[in-house]
Amino acid sequence: MTAPDATDRVLSAARRSGLIARGDRLLVLLSGGADSACLLDVAVRLGARVSALHVDHGLRAGSADDADVCRALCEARGVPLAVQRIELRSVAGTGNLQAEARERRYELAERHAEGDYATAHTATDQAETVLYRLAVSPGRRALLGMPARRGRLVRPLLAVSRDETRAYCRAQGIRWTDDPTNDDVRFARARVRHRVLPELRELNPAVDRTIAETAAQLRDEAEVLDRAASEALERLGGPTVAVAALAELPPALARVVLRRAAEDAAGERSVPLPRRDVERILGVDGDGTSTIELGGGVRALVEYGWVRFEAGRQPGPPASVPLTIPGSATFGPWRLDARAGTDGDEVLDAAALGAEVAVRAWRAGDRMRPLGLGGSKSLQDLFTDRKVPRVERASWPVIEAEGEIACVPAVAVGERFRPGDGPRVALSVTRAPG
């Protein structure tokens, strides 16, 4: 490609991206490398009101020299530059280090930018990203690569290769600096860059753009599929969905619907949901329950033919509380009211209960003698018989009188606490919304 061709192609691709608008404020994240130097010049030429931010991570000797390159680039174009030095906590040579550096740059950009802020990611970066994610993370999300826009972050050069940005810089006489850490094969991205992509270029010299274009098309198609999944989830009455209704959908749509529900529960962050986990969810018997850990604190709860998702740490059982009779008590999400009479959710013998009972959580090994059974039964089996969701059992109130389970609301009343001809206690149980 000749120099004029490179200049025209890069300018044209950046203009077509629609991410650099004449007169709009744009903060360029400037490293001093060829890609970001190219982006800075392109943004100025396209008429944006450009400022720049250079972040020195202090990861190598001589990194301060990069700031001098950035100052020269900005001074030549009348662009104001902010230079920030930060210290990273992660260990050198690890993926955590690169991830921390990236997130810190973006945090600084959010504070400095008056409008959008731009990175100089190219089609080559996109190809590296797709190949790396495909190697470590199954599913279509791995193939989508980096979006051209994420909030205020924009990537105007995703349609041009790294070779083209360098050709642009040479054509315009732009000086840049190369970061030697980009060649450090301790980093997975560098191994993809220097070992994997060169082999693929033997098959197709334009592989960078081919992969980047594939990612762009798949991202467009993913928007359609995600919209269909959201509509299906709403139609099915989500976030809790009948497993039988999901099984009637095309398998791919059912999988995306489940992922949409999981990501909603996780606060919109990405949740891996491989096919094996989808099959486990859909394969739970309608009378059974199962908890399927999906990683990252997200789990699928399948209970009696319904599935929902939860994220975060599961709370422990509430502490035991006393309930005087008559009186009221709060136990976790439950409110219990005990009054003389028969107007309640459960009616028990007042003499058998006494003046005070304990309200506690279910314990492994708990047994009681349910009314009319003629023998004892484990509380776990009673919960299963009454289809109490597994996730709710830890906080379900158990009423204990003098060491014996008298009642488990909506589950069973103990034989000895059967209401007789004498005074009775009416127990009302309500649950706080949510």
C-alpha cells in the first residue's frame, strides 16, 4: 500500500465510523505508539475539539520518555495534553497487570473527558482479542470482540490494521515510540500477536481485517438475537421462567434467553452459560430442585419446573428469636403474629405451646411428628413434599416449643399441638415484599 493510499484509507475509515464528529470534544488516550499517534492526527484533521491524556504506568525503565513523545505530538497540533503517572498493584508479567492498567486508564479518562474518549484499537487488536477470547472462553460472546462504542469510550480505528496506522504515520512524518512490553511473550496477548497471527497471515495476509469484519457482523447479528431474547423473556413472564416453556423454544433462543436472565440477575455483567449448563437446567425433573453454579457468584435455581437466577453471596440463616404468646416476632423476611383464637394461617393448642416459643431456622436432621401421619418424618422430606423452594428453606420459620417442633407454617403442624377443645392460638405469618 502506498503512503497516499494509507492516508486516504485511514481517514476514510475513521470518518465512516461516525465516532469523530467535527466540533465535538474528544479525549484521545495517547500512548506515543503509532496507533495512538495516528488517531490523534486523524481526530485533529476531522475537526474534533481534541485533547489528550497520557498515562505512565511506570512498568519499565525509560517509560517517562514516552511522555516527551506525546508532548511533541500534541504541541505540533495545538492539542492540550494531561500526563498522569500511576502505580499498579498487580504482578508484572500477568494478565492481571494488563487488566488493571487498562481499567485505571479508563477511570482516568472518565474523569478527564468532557465528551467521549477514544482509544486507538485497530483491526489487528480486534483480531488478537477475538483469537484470545476464543481460546479461553467458549460461546459466541468470544467472537464479538471489542465494540466500537461502550458508553463514552469509542474506537474509531477498528476498521484499519496496525500496518496501515504505521503507514499513515510514515506518510505524515509522524514520530512514534514502540513499547517493548508489547513484545513480552509472558503476556498471552503478545503470544497471540507474535506467534499465532503470523501463522494465520501465511494463509491470508488480510486476516486481521477478515477477523475484525467477522466480529463486526456478528456483533450486529447479536443485537438482533439479544433483542429477540429480551422479548421472549418478557413474554415468558421473566425473570422466573417455566422450564417447560423454555424447552419449546429453539435451543439457541432458549440458551440466549437463559443468558439474558442470568445477566439481568448479575447486574448486566457477562455470564458464561455453556451448553452443558443449559442442558442441566432444562433437564431438571419438574418435581425436583437443583442449584447450578455458573461462576462469578451467579447460580441458576431450578425448582419444581421453574428457573431463576441469583447473584452474590447467599445469606446465612436468620438467628433464632423468641415469640411470646400473645405477641409478634420478626424472623428474617417473616413476621409472625400469635393471638388467641382461630383466625390465622395455623391454629395450635395453647396449652401445648405455653407462654413462649422459639422461632428458628431449619437444621439438618430436624424431624417432627406431623398431624395425621402417625409417625415422624424429616423436615427435609416435608419441605420436598410441600415443594418449598430449596433456596428458601434456610430462612423458613420453624416454631419450637420446649425442644419439640410444634409447627412449620404452610408445611406441617405437630401431632401434640393439634387444637383440642381448650384455648387455641392462631398463628399468622406474612412475608415482606421482595
